Amino acid sequence: ARAGGIRVTNTPDVLTGDVADIGIGLALALARKIPQAHAYVLSGNWPKANMSLVTRFFGKRIGIAGMGRVGVATARRAAAFDCEIRYFDVAERDDLDWGFEADLVALAGWADFLMVTLAGGASTHGIINAAVLKALGPDGYLINISRGTTVDEPALLDALEGGVIKAAGLDVFRNEPNIDPRFLALDNVILQPHHASGTVETRKAMGQLVRDNLAAHFAGRA
């Protein structure tokens, strides 16, 4: 594109809040079993017996893999739930007060919830692997709001089927929208159709940024 004199733009920042929101939403839905509770009421079973107990979210240990824009926004939301936060990234950030962990397996072993907010690409391909999932453990939850490539999907499916981890909330997949059918048979996952930024407000903001970039280009501005 550069060789051809073609300007390339994207739409950063405008979707950060929505993606962080869905990360927290997935964590709450998994811990409190919100989809199952909805189904329980619809089934007519509530008059017969109370639903089984669930897990709280507030005060839990939140490990964030990838402390970029979305990671920071997710951490701030989790902090409002009185969660303890630590993070993994290529280097420690001196502008953040949260604890840094250079070893992703160690972070997973510490965390109750591992939130994946890493950038995609070769350097993070399959970085959430079997060792990370084993460290997260049978009471641990995985949330992926990054890219499908960051998770070793066969290892995740094995972990979900075998009770290696408790549950997962996923907005992204390796072969979306034609996801692995093994996901469809699981009762310990919440599946989203890569919809984290799918709000009216954010899509309007993305469109406006595209228009603003076009206007700037033809006006000779950055």
C-alpha cells in the first residue's frame, strides 16, 4: 500500500469500552450462570426447587493477558468490583499500579479469571496453550475477547471437556463463523458471535472515524 501511495486507516480507541464491557459481562455470566438461570426459570423448575448455588465475581483474582487499551479498560472495570488484578505483557508498564507477571503460566496459576486481551499475530499465536489452561485449573475461568488465534483451540476444547478448567466465555474463534462443532456440545461455555464491538454507538463512532479520516486525507491533513 505504501509503495502504491495508498493511505491505510483503521478505527482504534472507539471500540475499547465495548470490548471491555463484554469481557466483564462474560465473566459475570459465567460465574453467576446467568444463561442457565434464565433457562431454569423458563423450564418451570423454579417452583419445584431453588437453583443450585453459583460463584461470585467481586473480589476475585483477575489475570489480564495483554495490557493494551482493552486490557487497561477491562482492569479498571474489574477494579470497580474490588477484584485483585495482575497482568502479563511483553514488558511491565510503569504507568500502572497493578502487579506485573512476566510468566503467563504463573499468572494463570494465580488467577481465578484469565482475561485474554492480547493483540493477534505471530508472537501471540496459540499463547494460551495446554500448560496455561492446566495452571488456570478446575476452578478457573477463561475469557477471550482478543483474537481467536491467541488460544490453542484444541487444547481449550480438551480442557473444557475434561474439567481441566471450569468454564470459558468466548467472543472469538479460530474458524469463525464456522466454529468447531465440539463447542456446541458443551454446557460450560458462553459463545458470542464476535460481537464485542457490536453496539449502535460504537458502530456509529467507527463510521464517523472513517468519514473523518477520508475528509482529513482529501484536505491534506494527517
